[in-house]
Amino acid sequence: MQGHILTLLGRYDEALEKLNRSLELDPTFENPLYSRALTYYKKGEKEKALSDLNKVIKLRKEGNAIAIFNRKAERLKKEIEK
């Protein structure tokens, strides 16, 4: 949650530190995966953002992610791929 808030505040490097720490504990947790993708996107790192978004989408297909994060991931992915 802190990582996402830091992203919204434009503090991207701090956000990535928090999000990466969360993902070290559980690499399949879709919330920080989506937030990290958003952070990378805001930093202009589209390939890294797409990689994380694809992970969220894959988790959902495997039944391991909450639908809301999948929908958000799909929307952001389409925006990046324009």
C-alpha cells in the first residue's frame, strides 16, 4: 500500500523500493505487481511495466489473482501498447 501511495505522489524510486520488498516476500502478490507496473509506466519504463502486467494477467488465468487487478492490468497494458 505504501508503494502505491508513493507512486501516486510521484516518488517513484521510493515506491519501487517498497514494492520490490513486498515482492521479495511474495512474488505472486498481484497488488504490488500491479503497483510496480504502474510505477514503471510513470517512469517511462514501458517494457518493465508490461512484464509485470503480464505476470498479473497470468496469475489471474491460473486462478491466483483478484479480478480487479486483472482488469486494471489489462487496461494499463492496452494504454502502454498504443
